[in-house]
Amino acid sequence: QSTWGLRYVMVRVVSIIVVLLLVGFSWERSVTFDSRALVIDGKREFLISGSMHYPRSSPAMWPSLLKKMKDFGANIIEMYDFWMCHENVKGVYNFEDRCDIVKFIKEAQKAGLHVLLRIGPFVNAEFNYGGLPVWLKFEQNITFRTFNPQWLEAMEKWVTYLINLLKKNDLFYPQGGPIVAAQIENEYQFHEEEYGEDGKKYVKWAVELARKSNIGVPWIMCWQEDAPEDIINTCNGFYCDTWIASHKKKFPNQPSWFTENWIGWFQRWGEPRPFRPAEDTAFSVLRWYARGGSMMNYYMFHGGNSYGRIGGGPGYVTNYAFDGVIDEFEQMNNPKFYHLQAMNQILLGYKAELVASEPDVKILETNVELHTYNAVKDRCISFLANVDSVADKTIKLNGKEYFLPAWSVSILSNCVDEVFNSAKITTSTYIYKKETVLTMAAPNLGWMDEPIASAVPPQINKTPREQISVTKDSTDYLWYTTVYTAEGKAKCKLEFENAKDLLHIFVNNAFAGTTTKSIDILLEGRTEISVLSMTQGLINFGTFFEKYSRGIIGKVTLCGKDITENQWKHVPGMKGEVQKYFDPTVADKLPWQINIDKSRKRPLTWFVSKVKLDSKDSSLAIDMKTMGKGFVWINGKNIGRYNNALALGKCPPCSYKGLYNPDNCRSGCNEPSQRYYHIPSDWLYVGTNTIVVFEEVGGDITGMHLVRSQLDTICAETEKDGSLKLQCGEGKFIDSIEFANYGTSSGECGNYKVGKCSLDGIQETVKNECLHKNSCVVFAPKDIICEGVKNKLVAQAKCSIQYPYLSLLEVLSLIHISEPTRRYAISYAVFCLKKKKH
């Protein structure tokens, strides 16, 4: 009877399909928008986004990073394209390796993510030259980003080429692809006035370029108040909720989109590392969605690294952290990841309600607001906000009391039950440690000097030339050499009116020192003076990029005499760059010196090291603490610039309360701005690996280490009646409880101490709940044992990859996770069965 029933259903289904085909049925995929949200296939979409830059990670990293983004709660990825990556040489296109934008978009689709493609082509992104290819600078009569014929022609050619490539690969949503929206230009409103009427004409031209592309999905413009009604104007910043009202007034038929919620900030060499508290990030997100936003993007979800020379600035550190929720090692930045993930999942549970209508708004008292969405039958979600940056509030609502810390938002499920508060973090904080894998040591080390100004034949000019005009930004380095004849011996000051970069000075091939302005040098008779200008990336934000300059600009004086027109030789680059010392096949043939003692603190030195690895993974980095400044390669791949500049400045205690300022939340004072340089696992070999370093100022190669980033310590806190969650990463287990206290505690994660009062036995309670588990939840007692202060439950634990003794049921419960852990689980289960353990 069951078989006949199944056959009947199958016959009916086939019949329906045949009828639909006969009547010419077709289902077209479509994307539009209305005043509330993006509309995909006729349905409003509530969107949570994360940003990633494909050139800042390797292709092998993309699938796992995109999966993490999906697991985090994102349903769309926001990404730039980088013109510089694809057409660094005019007319020569590159879509391979880290520049394979097509592959990256396809990987995003595999991960279940929609795509917002920000074409620009100017992108900023703290990327070299804002992502624009430097050859544009040398197009005759060009003015960037304005109604200039040369710029318009170049921009249209690139945008058209890219769109045709994406269409050819069926990547736009109507074609079956994941791209549901695209962006033209970027934050142009900040600069439009500086270009006058041509700026306004350029905006209109860019709009028409977008319209005629016929990509079948909506276009957006970031920070563009003069955008037309059919191009969505969007907001970027730390907070954008106060922008919604003015946006709705000017663009009543557009949804409200927050295309860059800056969850961190960029960092320059010599600065402490900025971070943004998870509490404030969550506050910003919830205020946005509470007040009517329907799309918000975490900038950055994963920042990655500015490999090679792609970092802008000038002077940005290689690690483009931006305090993202996944770091360069693909490790979670906690408590940020877990805290925001929990919030995202709750919001996605109400995604239909959050775009069904505009919110109902009530002002309950000064600085306390209630926003409610209840347009869907039997479904309701509220956001209860305390926007006071100082005072906590206790609010009575619908017969219940809600405690709202200052500067916080609570989500009320069904408009009654508090299921999340932006300031109440109960998830784990993570501390990672760097363990030395190996040290660079003889006999696998070698070094050699970089000769002065000898990479290529010199270009001779009467005066010093602007650096980019000579190098075309193919290198960080330009040599300037001139000859001066002194009468006898003399100590003179060499002065530069306008030196844009750090300068090394050599007198008769001997190193004399480093300056950016002036230096005393010794002269005797005919003296050859060589000056090495060293850039650290080009501008990425601002106007009139075509006028941007580096190197020696303006007057040069020696002994008070103007030597600007003394005739100068120009030699771009280093001999080691031109001859590719960093290529292992080249390095193996070079005459390296092996007396490493002579190489210490020696400027302009090349080093090589051979290291053997038994395995490879994404947790490896090079510790450059004993080196000075330069570049490092592994197996021919340029990891990027390194610089041991100390982070000078203030690192005061950071409060999440009140408007965020990056200068108020920094860490790592009096340490190198960046010490560890991540190595993508697909750049490594099991076996022998070749590391090559070019040191500009002098260092000690024997102090350089290969390290592994490991999760070491986790902590969590909660107040009376609450609960905390200790959670190790995938494949790890709670190995020990280092600290547990209920009452008052001082210090922070990694350095807790018991305060004036403590509940006996709490450590044993936490141990019983948590030891040998991947995660555990511990509930705080209801008792108040310390009057007049907040009673907190605090726990600190160690995580380990040394698998604990588990029951068979516990082992089998692990089988759903990663392949290495699954293999372990199965082998352990067999072991248990053989030993008759339970």
C-alpha cells in the first residue's frame, strides 16, 4: 500500500512538471529594493554582513574563513574589488592566486553567502594608492575621480571589463550567482566639493555608468547624499543609527544600509594597537537595527595581512587587524566573536519581523528608549536601550523589571523576555600564546651585503626626481647619488627641505646615518653622497592622487650651499630585488657568507635561512622582534613589510561606555607595533622551506623565530543569578581550572585575584562542571555575599589539545566536528572498546 502511494505521488509530480513545461513556465531570479529592505525573489531580506579582502588572505584560507563567517551569523559578504591587483601593468590582467576574484566569489556562494560587490574603483581600504593602479598617475592630463576625460575613459574601461568577466562566469544573482548588489565609487561625498562642478558632473556620470551596465541587481553609493533615488545611499562609521531619520527623509523609498560598521581601526608603525570593545560594537549594531536599519556590515570580519607591498598609508602595519572577529591565524577574537555571534543568531531568528514594518518607538524616560517590531502575527521583538553613557537604569515594563547597564541595549524576545544585552558578556575571553617552533641557527643561515646603488643602470638628472616618477612604485627604494668636492676635511650638515620618507645616508659607500630632515656628515675632497629613500606604502585616502609625491622634494643643501642642481644619479630598487634573491632557486646559487656574527646590526643586508617542518597549518608566524625594518619572504612569497618600531603612546583602561574613540582603546604600548608575521599554510612545505630577509637598518637574524599561535587561557564572568560559558576552540578541551571565585575579584583575564570576599567551594563546583569538556555553562549563586558591591562569578581555565579521558558516549558526540577530531574520536572509541572502558 505504501509503495502504490509513493508511485501515485511521483506520477502527480511528473505530471505537474510536464504541464508547467508545456505552458512555458519560467522562474526568474530577481533583486530589487523597497523602503524597508533588499527584496530577493519578491521577499524582503534582513541582512547581516561581514567584510573580507581577498588579496589579504590566501586562496587556501578562503573556504574556512567564509564558513566561519556563515557560522558567525552573516548571510552576505561585503567585498571590494582591487583594480591594482588585477591590472598593475596597463593592459595586462591578472586574476590568479590572491587576485582570483571569480574564485573568491564562487567560494562565498558555496558557503551560502550573498555578495555585495563594491566595484569603486577607488576603494581606500588602507590599500596602496586606494586600490588604484599607479600607472594611472602617468596618463597624460589625467585628474583622478572627477569629470576628466582621461579618468572617465580608464574607469569605464576597467569597470566594463570586470562586469563582463563576472557576467561571463554567471556571478550576478539573476544569472544564478551570489551578487545581489554592487557599489560604484566610494565615500566621494567627503571630497566632491574640492572638485567643484566637475565633481558633481562626475557623480552623475558614474550613476549612468552603473545604470547602463545592466547587471540586474541594485547599485549603491557610500556616503553620497546627491545620489539619485534608484541608487541606494549608505552610511559608514562607528555608529549610523542617528543617520537613519535624515536618510528616510531624503530617500523615502530606500532601505537603510550600514555598509561599514568599523569594529576596530587601522594602525601605523609606532602606534599601539587599537581595539573596539565587544560591548560597544554590539550596542552600535542593536541601535542600528532597532531604529529601522535592515543591513549592517562588520568591517572587518577578517582583516588578514597586507602581503607584499599592498599596504597603504604610508606607514600602516602589515597586519590589517581592524580588531576583526577572526584574526590572521583564523582564530577567534573572543569575547567579540562569541558575543556578537550570539546576538546575530537571535536577530536572524526574527528576520521576517525586523523587515516587515518600521519600528514603534516609545521614550520611557530620559535616555531610555523602546523600539518594537510586531507586524507579524504572534511574533514580537523589542529593543530596550539605555543610551546614558554613565548611569545604569532599572526599568519597569509590562510588570517586569529590566536592569540596563549604561550604554547598552537589551533584546526582548516576544517583547517580554531579555535574551541578550549588549553590555552583559558571559562568553569566553581568549588569550593566545606564541610557542617557539624553531630558531634560525647555523649552519642553515647565510648573509650578504646589498651593494650601494647598483640594481640597474642609473638615470641622470640635474635635480633629484620625485620618487614614484622613477620607480613607478615597483619598489620601496630609490637611490639618489651626487658628488661634492670639499676643500680639505669638513664636517657639514646635509639638509633636505622636504623629504617624504626615511633616508639612509652613505658617504663614499660608508653608512653615515638615517634622517628625515638633516644629518651631519664628514667630507674630504671628492665625496660621493648616496641617499636611499625608503617608502612604506602610498596614500589611500584623499584627493588629487595624481599629484601625490614621495622621495626627495625641493631644495637640498650641504654646508649651507644649495646642491639641488648638482646633478644626481637615480637607481630604483635593490640588486637583490632585481635578481630575485628571495626565489629559492636563485638563493640556492648565491655566495652567502656564513659568519653570522659579522652580520649583526648591519644595514642593507640580505639573510637566508633553511628550516624544516614536519607539518604545516595556519597557526605559524615569524617572530621578527630582533630585526629592524625591511621585507621577509618564505619560499618566494612576500609576507610583507616588517618594522620593529616601538608602539609609543598611551594605553589607558578602556571603557565601552560612550562614543568610541580609537585613541582611548589601545594595547601593546612600549612593544613593537607588530612583532609576529603570519604565514599562510599553503605557502609552506612539509620538508625544507627557504626564508629570505632584506634588512634595511640592521638586526640579529639569530633571534628570529618560527612560532605557533595557540589558545592558552580562557576566562568568563557573570553577575548574581547569571551564567557564564567557558568554551575552548574546536578540537580542544578544558584541561584545568586556574581560578574560580564568586564574590569580588580583581585583575583581568590571565591575572585574576580573589578580592575581599569569596564563596567557599566555588572552584570545585566549576571543576565538576567543566573539566575535560569542550565547553560548559556555570550558573552563579543567587546569594549576595558581599554587600554594597556587585557579586560576580569569575572563572579562568586552560585549554589543551591533549585529549582527556572521555566516556564512549562523549567521544561519539564529537563525530560531527572537524575531520582531525573525527579521526581521533573514532580511534579513541575503538581503543575504549578494546580496553572495555566506558
